[in-house]
Amino acid sequence: MAAKETPAPRRIYVGESFECRVSEGGRSSRFRAVVAAVDRKSSAITVSGQRIANIERGRPIEVVFGRRDGAYRFLTRATGVVNTKQGPALLISIPKRVDRVERRKQRRKPMKGTVQFSSAGAGATLSFQGTLKNLGPGGAMMSTMFGGIFAPGSKPVGVTLVMTINAAGYTFENVRAVVRNALPDPKLREIVHVNLAFEKLATGDRGIIERLVR
């Protein structure tokens, strides 16, 4: 199977959706799957999705996260099929260079909303706007314009933000979150997608978000 692998490593999250491409009898087919679990050594992932029960052990698989030129991909093989409460799940080995697999402890759900944020650093006075993409009790993802904290050449990973999130008719104020990664949009170069992990979230707000993502 001819494929061009992305050279840099990437974090893979439990609950993340991706595409599998499999060669069968000279033809290539594809289907969507979801990362269901990660083993303790981060050397294999368990995925669930349609048609996985028909994939033979050892069959080459191209795994693709994201879309088009912004996609992250690697070649691997199926190592077997296991039965779970949700049905058959496929075991896929992870290449050694994909060495930063992360278990997302809490579920997230796609959600529309707005985000107002600023740096938590002393003397921070500028406020910025963002668009909420997904939300869960453990974190969120937003899109925002390049500039300020996310200006070209800046190093935002690890920066703590203070945010006000408006979503589903609720307002969550004084939320503190750490930037886990910030990736440019593959099409709109002025937009950056920011993955956030909550550091501080009011107990009542956490309960509301947990109900929203069920």
C-alpha cells in the first residue's frame, strides 16, 4: 500500500475518530473508526467501527487522523480482533515513533459556543475571542485567530488561560485551562485550533457539562 507517512509524532486520544484504509484484493477500502482504548505500554490501540471483524490479522492498514494536507497518518498492521460489550474491536499496533499516546479520561462532545479568554499571567490585560468546537468535563477545543498568545512564532503550549465559555445556553466563568496543543487550520491559515485541559472548573459547572456530554 503506497502512502506518505507524516514524519512528526502526534498525540492520539481515546475517543478520537479517524479513518482506516485497507487494501483488499488489489482494491483499497476505507471506513471510520474510534479509538476505544490504549494499552499500558502505548504500543497498541483498540478501535471500534464498522467492518473491523472482517479484517484479517497482519493485514496492512493506513491510519489517517484529520483531513487533507492537515492529516496525520501512519502505516501499521492489524494484530487481532477482540470482543467487547460494544461488539468486535480491532487491535492495531502503533509504530515506535508514534510515542505520545494520551488517554483522555473524560468524554467530549462537539458543541457550538463562544469563548472569551486571556492569559493567566500577571499583568495580562488583553482579551481574545474564540469559537468553541467541543466540550467535556476535562477540557475543550476552540478555534481562534492567530495573534496575541497564538501569534506566529509564539510557544503557547503550557500557557494557562482564564476563560468564559458560553455554550448550550450556559455561561461558565473563571475557567482556567492549560494549552495542550495549537495547530493551524489546513485551509484557513489565519485560524488556529487549540486543545485545552481544564485546571480549574467550578463543581456546579462540571456537573452541568457532564450532563451535556452524556
